[in-house]
Amino acid sequence: MLEKATRAYNASLDPATGLYDSQTIRRRIVEEVSRARRYHYPLSLIVTIFPSPEAWHAEDRVQQLAQLLERHVRTTDILARFNHSGLVILLPHTDEAGARRLGERVYQLATVMQLPAGLGGNPAPVHVGVTTVPADYGDGAADLVDTLWERLCNEAGDRRGHFTFIALS
């Protein structure tokens, strides 16, 4: 029984970072949106994107940031790998002000990470989007990360990197 539980747990993890994978974070978001609505507490979400034409470069940056963030999030926060170029942090019991503070810290951490010397050693661009889930949000909970991801990418445009709050309606 323990072996089966261990296999199921390991199957929900991203092998490169050891964080929850995309499928698992989607399930957790639906659960947390429902719980936040039921118990009337705030819920926020942070998405990071490393835009890079080279997939291996974004992969390396995501792994670096994942290691840093594991030391900067609360044990109640849920850190996950969303895809090859981004991370998601689900923040139960976190209002807009708290989410903005953490989002700014994530942005600062990500922008000071250096590229390997062979790539110039300069910071690479990162986009960080923060949102607080409205109390009546529910129908699109499973697609919340996709919605936020798409809006962040659209807003980023050609910028080298930015931090933004994205209001959901």
C-alpha cells in the first residue's frame, strides 16, 4: 500500500525540479478555489515565464528559480512546474497585497539570476504575473493558470521582462 502511494506521489512530480507537475497543480487549483469560496478566505496565484527561444535555456532558468523559491514560500503555498518555461505558486489565505509583495520578491529573485558564462552571464528576461481569485470565481477554475498565462504573455509583448497584477473578472 505504501509503495503504491509513493508511486502515485512521484508520478505527480516534475522530474527536473521535484515540484508538482502541470496536471497536479490544475487539480490543486480547483480544490483551493472551492475551499476558498466555501470558507471565505482569499486565494492568490503567481505565474512566472522565462521567454526564451532556446527551450534548454528556459529549462535551466526554471530549475534555478524553483530551487530559490522553495526557500521563499510558506509551507502552505503550493509551488509547481507549469511547463518548460514557467512556474506557478498557489497562495491560499493570501490577499492581493500579500500576493503583490511575494510577486515582487519573485521578480527580483528571478531578474538577478545570472545566465551561464557561455551565454554572457547577464540576467535573462522574466515575466511575473500576480492575481487574486475573486470570491465568485469558479466555473473556470480548471483553466485559471492557462487564462493567467495567456494574459501575461499578451501583456508582456516585446518587453525584456516585467511584473504585473492581472485582475480577473
